[in-house]
Amino acid sequence: MARIVQKYGGTSVGDVERIKKVAERIKFNRDEGNEIVVVVSARAGVTNELIARAKAVTPHPSEREMDMLLSIGEQETIALVAMALHGLGVPAVSYTGGQAGIFTDKVHTRAKIQAINPASIEKDLKAGKVVIVAGFQGVNAEGQITTLGRGGSDLTAIALAAPLKADKCEIYTDVDGVYTADPRVVKTAKKLTEISYDEMLELASSGSKVMQSRSVEFAKKFGVVFEVRSSFNYNPGTIVKEEVAYMEKVVVRGVAVDKDQAKVIVSNILDKPGSAAKVFRALADASIIVDMIVQNVGRNGIANLTFTVPQTDTHKAQKALEPVLDEVGGGQLAIHEGIAKLSVVGVGMKTHSGVAATLFQALADANVNIELITTSEIKISVVIDQAHAETAARAAHAAFQLDQL
Amino acid sequence: MARIVQKYGGTSVGDVERIKKVAERIKFNRDEGNEIVVVVSARAGVTNELIARAKAVTPHPSEREMDMLLSIGEQETIALVAMALHGLGVPAVSYTGGQAGIFTDKVHTRAKIQAINPASIEKDLKAGKVVIVAGFQGVNAEGQITTLGRGGSDLTAIALAAPLKADKCEIYTDVDGVYTADPRVVKTAKKLTEISYDEMLELASSGSKVMQSRSVEFAKKFGVVFEVRSSFNYNPGTIVKEEVAYMEKVVVRGVAVDKDQAKVIVSNILDKPGSAAKVFRALADASIIVDMIVQNVGRNGIANLTFTVPQTDTHKAQKALEPVLDEVGGGQLAIHEGIAKLSVVGVGMKTHSGVAATLFQALADANVNIELITTSEIKISVVIDQAHAETAARAAHAAFQLDQL
């Protein structure tokens, strides 16, 4: 007998028929003698509908009321999944985030989990029930409903798996697992059997849409091993866990492409202490997340700063930076939106040389120009023209022989 | 400055535009210097949609999960109304039933309110906020979400008005108030300025759809004076309160028609102690509410029992009664669905004679045959052919000169 936490995303519980299928899968797993805790998202589309309704009422709804509103999406699903299980003769009980003992800080729409009290869940598991928990939500010390922000349901599942000492945590989604590249772009992409937290984190921050970094970080911090797999079939997925020795045999584990970035160039600024700080302080004050940063200095003490920001934030970035230009010596600002960031990720890089050279040669052979390069211990990222993103991904995938994994 | 509890029904908050109108009305009342607590229902149609989705998942959803599901309808509305008020610059905060301190017993789908702790509401009112409370719902001692059953939002408003010591309780609906008869049937029907709890109760149990008896009973018990009025205009409505002396000048206050009853006849049963008890025990065990009851005894010790049940329960009644027929001496069962119950209500009946005679004469003049008669202290009800319901209502309305109020 194992204790399993399962998370089903919005597509997996998208309508009544899908909910029934999920219930069948839960029953199947329970009939094998397991204790099951299920975390569900809102039905696909419901959260966007609610946001649209809120915006129709007032253009800038308060975050506290948004949480009150959005939390009903998951509350609907938990009740329907519990009912579907009852229909199959499986004892089940639904829990809101608050009822599940998920306590957060007071920040609305992006609350952080502060503590989990799994006593009620433990009691119902012992009574033989399947426990269905609303993902994405919690309650603060004042009893206010909070939501955890994007990817919140994954986080709920992983955060529950730790105090429940779950043997398995399964993240069900609409893809079969983590691939060496996006299979829609690179036809020869392979599903990975295992991947380390760090690689998964780098892939997540590199545009791979499987999971948000935040949930992976939480899993790494608390040592929660989880599996990413599909709710549409019974194939095994990808297991995400601490780095293990044999993983290092493979240098590169995956290629990711992020087309949602824009490149910002602040040129002709004085190369003196504090210039870069002023630029990035202005962006931080505007809550803009800056990704790749490169600075180069010309011979007459004039520097250029280049970095990427989310494409949705380009207008905000321009507004934030314009007042700073004078302070840093009268620089110029240029924003390029038509870029893509390509990353190759692998823990094996730590001990293998030549990865950068292989990547650059592959891109050169494919006639793809590199505009910007940054590296971390287990990742190399380059900014290229968006029009070449797919060509470049296929070239990199082939160069590291990922299709032969 | 007055403290006002206002309740808006599902039609009043049916869509984004209606919600904005409700917010304007609340702002109008608050700008006059009043403290406002608002109770809202789910948007019209939402509850039925949710029920349909539940039934599509499983034909007999559990009551606990139905409460988990249905409570989201009101939770959506409170958030949207609070947002709409924010949009008008009015400080406002939404509360679920549990957050509002509404504690119920453990019965799901028809919970009874056991206690209200208005401390949080008091605090927010003192802070100058409008407090928006989800109607129809509460929380039990175990922290489970419960719902109060039909008419639950009216009950929430009236139940909150008592501990909050509200100066006014306004029940906003889609009609202008309580009428002497259904204005769609009796064109000359007049809106009543005031009506006593007892009259309102008799009207409610006689098919007038304005409010459920339960809320009126609660108001009577705790002396909560409330006003039934329209959210679609600013006309004064009908004030419901304890009987006052001058009310007695008017003998009959209203005529109500209920077409949702069926007549059940159990004939040829032995007239001995226990026969009727067996019949009504069987119906009670099947949770069927019996309304008018008449028994007559023939000369050879053979009795007939006639009574009415809700039309939706006729099949259940048949199933419940068939096994009992033998036990009561081999009686026969007949069910007539094409009936209507017409009632005239008025506290003045207590001190005036001749009301029954006037009613029966009016019906005779209109060629309406009476099948069954029952009376209470302040009501006379008759069962007639459903085809004559409108004619009979108009005749009774005219006979008691209700159009001249």
C-alpha cells in the first residue's frame, strides 16, 4: 500500500466527461490498495471567464476580492470529482484549501504557503476515504481566502506530499512528461524517464511550459519526488528528483525555447559604479523580472547594457527606464521584440567541457546568428532572431544527440 | 444614521449590468449616512446550472458535496458586488457565510441557523465599510459548508438583522411588494403598505411566491420588521411586522392561488382508531408534506380521507400509500392532479363573521364548484378545479373589495 498525492490540471477536469474519467483513474489506483489524496484545478477556461466578469464590473478589481472570486473555480471541481467518485462507489470527501489546513501569508493573488496542518486529511485517509483538495488556494491567519498565483495547484500537491509523507506525487497534465524539446517543434524529441530538480528548474525558467519554477523549487527544498504524466493515457511519465550519478553520463538533457522575451538595450551610458544598479533598481521598482544580462564596455568609458524582459512588460520597462537615462549619462534605449531565447540544459555540463562550442557550431551550421549569450552551471542560453527559433531548436537537439536518448 | 440590512435576489444580481445597478443603489443608501450590510443570492440561473452539472456527474449527488458546490454561486456574487462598489469608490468587503459567523447544525442542503457571531461584521461596519454577505450558506461546528435550503438568502438577511440590531431589513426582489392577489391574474390587485407576519405566513403557505414561510417565521420569532420591495425601481414596498390594531379594520388582506398541489383520496377505509395515523405516518416516512386534510365518515363505519400533497410528490405518495391500504381495511386510492387551492387570508377574520359565507357565495356566483374546505384562524382555503383558478381568484378579490384598499 502506498500513499499517493495526485494533481489534475484544468484540461484533465475540463468537463463532466473528463471528470468521470479522472474518477475512474482514481478508483483504479485506490483499488490497488493505495491511499489517495487528489488536488484539482478549476475546469479549463473557468478562471479566465471569472477574470473577464470581474474586469467587466471594474477595470482594477481588488486582489482580496479576486481571490474570493477565483477560489470558486477549484471549489466547483472538488465537489464534482467527489460526486463522480461516489457515483463509482468510492468514499470521497472534498476540501477547500482552508479546510485542508493550507495556511498562507496575507498577500492576495500570489500568497506563499506558510504552514500545512494535514490532521483532517490524515483522519479521512484513515477512514478509507479519497480526499479531494482544491488546488491554488489557502487561507490566511485572519481566515481570508488567498490564492497562490500561477501554477498554484502543482504547488498545493507538492506542498501536501511533504507533511503527508506521500510515497508518490503525480502531476497529471495534458502532456506525457518532460521532453528533450517541444515535440511540436522537434519531431525527434524524446520523453525523459528522469530529470533532476535543477534541470527541471532551468527548463522551466527557459520557457518549457510543463511546470512553474516555484513548484519545482518547493519540491527540491523538501525533497518531494514527483512524476509528470498524462491524464489522457496510462503511460509512465517523467520522474523529477535529486540529481543521481548516472544522470551525468548525459551532458545535455533538453532544449527549450522561450519566445515571450524582449531584448532591451541601454546604450551609451557612463561606465561608472552605480549606473547598472540605477537601471535595474528602476526595473525592480516596477516589478519587472529581468532575465539575461550582458554588459560590455567600449574603450572611451562608455558602456552598453543589454538584457531581456518578458514581452508583456516592454511598455512598463520603457516607462520605468526613460527617467533614469539622464542619471546614467544620457543613454539611449532600444527595445527589440522579435527575439527568442534558446537554452540547452543538463547537469552533465558541470563536468564536461565543449558544450558551448558544440552549441555555437550547430547554430552557425544552421546559419543562425547569436545576439546574446549567458551561461549558468548547467545551462547555456542564447538570444536569436525569433524567425530562426525552430531551426535552431532542431539543430541543437541533433547536435547533442538527444533523439538517441 | 440608520443600520440597514439589504437582501438582493438572483434576478437583482443576474448579470454584470444588474450588479452595477445594485452597487449604485447601495452607494445611494450609504451616501445618506447609513451603515449597510448586503446579503446576496447567486446570479439567477447559476444554481440550476450547478445542479444540472452535478446530476450529469452522478444521478444522486451527496448532500455534503451539493453544499460544497452550490455555495460557490453566492461566493461569486459577493466578490462581484464588492468589486462593483470599489469601482464606485465605496469601501466594501465580501464575506462567505462562514466568515460572516453564521453557524448552522450539521444537516446539509437544509441546515438550520444555530448561532450568529456578528463581531467581524461589526468591526468592518465601524471601519466605514459596506459588508457583503453570501446568502443561503453557513458553516457547521466542524467547519463544513452548509446551505439553508430554499429561500435561504432571505433567511440570512433576516437572521443577521436581529443580532446586528438593524434599524431596517429590506428584501429586494423582482416584484414591488406583497399584493392583495397575483397582479398577473387579478388586474385590480393592490400593493399592501403593511401586512402582519401571520398573514404573510398564511399567504406564503398558500402559494404566494414572494417569500418562504421559514424566513417570515424567523422574523416573527425575533421581531425583525422587514420590507419587501423591488430592486428595479425606488418605490416603497410592503412592510411586514407584528399585527397592529388598525389592520383589523380590513377583514381579508389577500387572495392566493396554489396550483402545485394534487388531491389524494383514500376511500373505503375502516373508521377505527389508528387508520388515519397509519396513512399519515407512511407519508411522513416518505418525507411528503401533507397540506389540507378532510375526513368524513359514512353511516356503515366506512371513512374517506382526502388531503393535498405537492404535485411533485404524487408518485412518491402512491408508492408510500399502496402498502398501507390493506392495513386500513382494503381502501382505494385516487389521485387528482388538476386542482388548485385558493386561499383568502386576513387577521380580521378572528373578529369578523361571515367571511366563509361571502367567499362561498362569490364562488357559487362565478359557477366554481368547491371540492374541499379547510380553515385556520386567519385563513380559509378551498380546493377547486384548476381550470377555474383565475376566475375564482378574481371573484374572491372583488367580493372582499380588495381592489378598493
